[in-house]
Amino acid sequence: MVEYRSVTSDLGVTVHFAVPSEPLRPYLTAYYLAELGGTEEPVEDYLHPEWGNVRFSDGPIIEGSHFGEPLAPISSMVATGPTSRAPHFRIRPGRYWGVGMMPLGWARFVRTPAQAMADRYADALTDPAFELFRALATTVFDGPPNRAAESARIDQHMRQLLELPAVDDPRITAINTALIDPDVATVTDLAATTGLSVRALERVVPSAFGFSPQLLLRRQRFLRSLAHYMMDPTMRWIETLDSLYFDQAHFIRDFRRFMGMTPSAYAKLPHPVLAAATHARAAAAGQPMQVLNPPTRTP
């Protein structure tokens, strides 16, 4: 694996990111570790819309909610499907590992279609869809805290999963590649770029990506804009806008749709985890947000 990139936020959360070993890169976006110490107080933040993830906690259980519901404990092993709305979460002092998946990784490692988990949390200790990850719950934190040893155990486990019989669908990688192209603005563009019919896209996309092609393109446009702000919060929102936005009002409508609040309300909130994670991810993986990373083709 490449060297870790680590960033500490103003509120004392340190986030470490690294990309997986080469055979896993078509399937996984990153391994990441969040560490919160030196305080008894929990911290809260909002995840950006993303692909699927599985997260493990060493100590306090992660609390989360969707759509403005009250925060509630989930599990020491939390799976999140692809999201189109910002999940709210709270963590307490402890260590939290995560494994981020590409859509091709979801199709290979998760035993349920992505649309069945879209905008949902699951207790991965009991949900059979995440059975292939479950051994990590008892091994990743084995022994004294050691970032290198822990990530090596995760990587070894995931590489062993590649030995299971599977056939990758090349259409998933083609669609993923087209989605991150800022010139692909419409479903018609997506079909033309991938060589698939609109009808074929509408069949393939929800199972691996979780949402309709139209919503995915809208989400990409929004996150390209939000990424600019997260990398430099001194920017005015108008300066962050993707070229596909008609005007700032268009962007504000999308902000409400994906983040559940206005841009100004979001700017006033502390971002103790995501501010650090955005910069650490960009340094390690080349992009500040998971869904902006290009897929690596299978060997």
C-alpha cells in the first residue's frame, strides 16, 4: 500500500488515509482510520454522499441518523449503502476504521443489490449482506493500536476475498468512468460514452450504484462543487460552482437535496471529521471525495 496521509482537525480528530494494494484498487477506494482522543466529549459531523462503506469501531459504538431523525447507536460494525443524502453521525473518543468500496467492489463483495441499501445503515454484524466483511470485526483491532498492522490485516482479508469465484461486469467500470467525467452532463451523454442504451443503463446502474443514472449525475455535479469548498472554505460558494450549474439558486436546491440544509447553514457548522478526511483523502488518493475517484480497471 502507499504511504498514509494524515490530517488533524481543529477539534482533535486525526484521519489517516491510504489506498489498498494494487489488486484491490478496482474494488476499493481507500482504507481510513479516524482517531479521537484527549477529550471526553463526542464530536458530530455530516458525511458527504458517497459509495458504500463498512466501518469498525474500537470502543464506543458509532451513532448515526438519516433525514433528520435522532442520532442513535448502530453497531460496532456499521455498513452504509450508497448515499444521496448526508448521514449525520456522532463518534466518541476511540479509533474507527473504514473500508470504502467502488461500485464494482459492492457488486463483488456485498450480497445484496446496492439499491436495497441506498441511503441506509445496517448492523453488519448481523446483516447477511455483509458476511464477507464480518471476520474483520474481531481481527482488525487485535493487539495494541498499530495503524500499519491493522491496515495490513484489512488488506490481507480483502485480498483473500478475491480468491472467491466471481465474474466482474465491465459495464460497471465503464459507467463509473463516465460518471466522473465532468463533460458527461446527461443520461444521453452517459449512454453515448459507455456505448450502452439508456434502457440498459437503467437496468444495470441501480444494482451496482444504488440510484438512477439521472440522480447519480446530479450528485456528481454537486460533489464536484462541494469538494472545492471543503478544500478551501475561504472560497465563496459562487466560486465553487461546477460549470453545469445554471446559477447559484440551482446549486442551493441541490445543496438542500443532498445535504439537508442550505450552504450557509453548512458553512456555520464545525466539520471535525470531514474537514480532515477531505484533505487526507486528497493527499492519499488524489481526490477529496470518494465518488470523485476514477475506477482502476481490473487486471
